[in-house]
Amino acid sequence: MANRTPGVSEKLLEQAMSEFLANGFMGASLRTISENAGTSPRSIYTRYGDKEGLFSALVAEHADNLKNMISNCMSGYHDRPVDEQKQLFHDEVFSQEYFGYIHSFIDYVYDHWNAFKLLICGSEGTKFARFVDEIVEIDERYTLLYIKHTGNDVLDSGRATPQLIHLLCSSYTHGFFEFVRHDMDKNEALTYILQLQSFFACGWEKLFHP
């Protein structure tokens, strides 16, 4: 294996972040990244395989961490006794816990803002373009499990269809990340997310308990 010059990887990642943020994955230039890092495109291919490998080095860990945080939150509620799950919209303890989770999600995004800016706004053309949709899938799976586990008749009665459940989960999740698209500060984002959650909670309550 060829010796690698110390510090090149760090410079490449720094310049890659700037280039991807400015132009997105599709518009970013590996030549520009390597030149600004004081090296050659070959250094990128040696270290990261290709353009998407370089992008992945910037975002993959944070994407996985947030998905795991969200999945753990939902699985934790799913593991509760059925009687507790039935009180989804009337449990103050759960509401406080949920708001705590929301804070932790938002804190994590702001702690790694540039990576999430790339995931939400600059990932077209990569496998990470499905990042939000993968979270939709998590939300939808646990929503359907909630319906089944609690014996709710929202589907059997025809008040909703699986397609509607999917669309509602998608609408909420894509809406959740609008604070990244709109460059909100953290306090503004917290207010927005709590308002969004409150709006959707009223709709879910109407569906589940008319």
C-alpha cells in the first residue's frame, strides 16, 4: 500500500464539505475539491473509492445515528404495555418524554448541521437521497404496529387506508426536516416542530378515536 501524506484526508473532507454544500452532489467537482485541498483527484479515489464514497464519508455516520435514535424512540414506545399505548394522545408522561426525544433529535442535527444540510438539500444522485424516506418507513412501520397492537379499527372501519397512513407519515416526516431546508435557528426549529407535531396529533386522534 502506498504511503499517505498526513493531513490530506482531513483537507479533502473539509474541501468536499464546502464544495458539496455549495453545489450539491451532482454539481460538485472532484477536481475542484482536490485542487483546493492541495492534492490530486487520485487522492480521492485512493481514499474514498469514488465521488459518492467521499460524500458518504461526510454524512453516513450521522444519517445512521439519527435513524437509530428515531427507531429506538419508536420501538421503546411499542414495547410498552398495550394499555399505555392506547393512551397515546392522553398521556402527559409520554408527551414529556416525546418532547425530550424531539429535543435530542434537533440537538443532534444542529451539532452536525453541515452533514444534515447535505443529506436534506444536496444528496440527489446518491443513495442518501432516500434518507428522509427511510425515516418515513420507520414511522410507517411503527404506526401500523401501533394499530395492530392496540386493536384500533382505523383500517378495518375504512376511516383510513394503508395508503393514507403512508401519506400521513410521509407528510409529517418530510415536514419535520423543513427547518433544515429553511435554515431556521434552533429555537425557531423547536417551536416549528412542536407546532407541527401538535397539528398532526389532532389529525391522528380524529382518525384513531372519532
